[in-house]
Amino acid sequence: MHYETIIGLEVHVQLQTKTKIFCGCSSAFNPDNPNVQTCPVCLGLPGSLPVMNRRAFRLSLKTALALGCDIARFTKWDRKQYYYPDLPKGYQISQYDLPFSSNGFVEIDTDVEKGETKKIRLIRAHLEEDAGKNIHDESGRGHDSHVDLNRAGTPLLEIVSQPDMRSATEAKTYLEELKLLLTYIGVSDCNMQEGSLRCDANVNLWVHTDDGQKIATPIVEIKNLNSFRGVEQAIEFEVARQIEDWERTHAKIGDVAKQTRGWDANRGMTFAQRGKEEASDYRYFPDPDLTPVTVSDEFFAEVKAELCELPASRRRRYRVDLGLSHYDADVIVSQGNHFTAYFEQVAKLCGDGKQAANWLTQDVQRELNSRSLSIDAFPISPAVLGDLLKRVAANQLTVKSAREVFDALLAEHDAATDRHEAVELSTALAEKIISDRGLAIVNDTGAITAIIAGAIARNPKPVADFKAGKQAAAGSLIGQIMKELKGADAKVVRQMLVDELSKP
């Protein structure tokens, strides 16, 4: 038998609003002061009435457009009935049969080096309110549980995919690409540690038997995964568990109820929680306190105009227009919107996208990591780096000398910081460093010829060794010449030296 993994993801994204979706309470992350960001509306007290947060709907619409979804011009709100301690109303305001968007897709890279991609189709993206948070005593010394309702009522966008993923790696890649898109368009900070991005994974198998049958096993939903690595590990464990379960029971989809399982990261395993409810169990009905929303042409166009260039489109442009490899384009785009803006300024100024990419992904990224900085706080501006690389492209400065200037500029900044002084790392300062250190490329062949002649005259033994066939002997001569000609191109010097030594 052959087993094929089938995965669909339900991703819950907390939107970047200042207040909750149906009331004026703050939606800020505040775990240290539980139950202070509440009011009669998000506590579900009798007589309280919800009012729709316009910005929450706007951000949801912006996301749906970025995902290529079909937008419903008429949408309504529904009550999803269920009891849980962190849901004081006994129901959640969500969307059932008329979500504001449907279809759409997320394109993921399946092989960056080869440029192979895959489209993960979306079923829908709908808006709803979050529940609170249950906090359990996991010390083993007691059985206390507490409820924090600060989060109750924060706006969530639920993005539901088709079961198009075929491995845990694809699921992780999908989540990474979705997070990148959401942060690019500025609808969420996607902070998984704070619960701004959470995921439920629906996993089952297609069993391909030797006689040509394809049998689907029961679906399991793994709840509240809050890290990319956790998603990958949970799915890998669940696939192995389901294979073992199939070989023992041969249970097919429909033979048993859909099961909800949790993920224990410490033990590296999923565990059974409860049977999964069906839609009929939630007794959906239209919320009587909220009016439906109609999306006008003007509002639709206004939100669409706010979209920036999306990551997938930007990668393609970098490959086509700037000649970057699939890998380089992916590395740069994955660093975020501010990093790509810096890169584009440098590439435009120096006129060499590949050179700019090399410096951004190596020299700049190394300094950002060692200094724990974001690109916005990097002391060397795009204008200064672009001018430096323009000199390299114009054969006015070697790459080695450009790195020396780069390091010297950072040293100037660090020294000024230690003295609590301000310093401007300008193109004028870079020019001064080049001049003071004699780093500019020497193009005067007459001067180079004279220095080569002097080195040959002072070093008869290496000259004799070279003429006897020992090519490596030229190395010591080149070293001496380069000390006198700091800005000379080493390749030019070597060739001129070899030509001179090769004369009869």
C-alpha cells in the first residue's frame, strides 16, 4: 500500500485594530493584567448591543483582495452556539453561509532553486470574534484553571484552505508565505507568541491499495498550533499515528466521528480531546443585533488602492527585471517590506541588482544579525551603500576596498555612539575614507609599470624561480606591488607582472 497525506489548514489571524470587533475595549496584548479589557458587550451581559468595527472589516477586505478572493457585496453575521468557559456569551459571532469572501489562493515555492511553485486554493476567508483564554495549572501540584477575557472579542480573520497540501513541509511553507503576505500589507503583526496567528490542521490519509483502490481515512483536526515548527512536527506525528491506526483498524472516513486532538510540544505527540462538532451542532442563525454589510464600489476601490506589491509578484520582478536567481529573490523578499525597499534603492543607485543582492544578503544581513538591528535602524543608508557599489561597478573601487570602506563607516558610527555623539555616515565621509587610505583604483598603467619594474629589480630570486617555471613565485612580488598600489586592481597587476616576467 501507498499512503498519501492530505492536509488542509484553518488559520486565525488577529487583525491590527486598536479596539475589539464589536465594542470599544482595547485589543492590545495584556497578559499581566487579566480581565481588565472588558465591558458588557464582550462579556455578553444582558441588554448589551454590539457595534461593528469598520477598520476590522476594512483590513479583512484588504486581505481577501491580496489573496485573490471573490468578494461578496452582501454579507451577514451569524451566531455560532457552543459553551466554553472562555466564551461567556455562550455563542461566538462569526459568519456561516454568506462569508464576505471565498475562493482565492496562496502560491508557495516547492523548490526555490528550480523555481517550482504550487497554488494552495482557499475555500473562504471570514471575519469573527475571538474567545478568551483558559489558563491551566501545568505544574502538576494543583488543578486550578483561570479565565482571562481580555482577548474575548478581538477581531479574527479565519482563512480556510482546501486540502491541497501533501506534506508537513508544504503546510509550513504555506504558513510562512501567508504570514509574509499579511505583514507586507500591514493587516496583522502575526506574532505567534502572542496568539496573533494560530492554526488548526485537518489531517487524514488516502490509502492507495495494491488493487487500485483509494480509501480516505477519518479526518483529525489538530487544534491551536502556534509555531511553524509545531505545525510541522504535529502533522508528521499525526501522519505516522494514522498509518499505524489504519493498519490496525482499517477505519474509513465516515466509520467514526471526526476527532479533535491537541498538540503536546514537550512530549512531541498529539492527544485526543473530543469528538468534532458538525455545523448542525452549532445551531447557526443570523445575529439579530448586527445589520448585514453591503460593499459599495467606492469602498471596494478605495481598499484595493491601498494594496502594495505582493511578495510573489515582487519575487518575479526581481528575477525578470534585475536578473536575480530564484534563491536570491526569495531571500530578499522573505526579509519583509522594509528590507526590500532598502534593497531596491541600493539596486537603483548602483545599477547592478545582483551586486546589490550579494551585499544585502551577506554583508548587510551579517551586520544586522550581529547588532540585533532591523534594516530601518541600520546606520549605513541606501544612498551611501548605493554610491559605494556604483564605484565598484564603474571600476573605481575593488570589492575588497569597498568592504574596507563599509567596515570603516560602521567603525565611525560605533566610535561616535561610544562617545554619545551623532555622526552622519555620508557619501562625503566614504569619499574621505577612500582618499585617506588610497583605496581608489589606480588606472595609470605607467605608474603600475614603474612599480612592477622596481619590484623585479629588488627580487632577483623570485624572478628567477618564476622564469624556471614556478608560477607561485609571482605571489610574493604581487604582494609587494599591491602594498605600494593600494587601489590597483589585483587582476590587472598580476597580468602586467606576468607579461613583464615572460619577456625574454
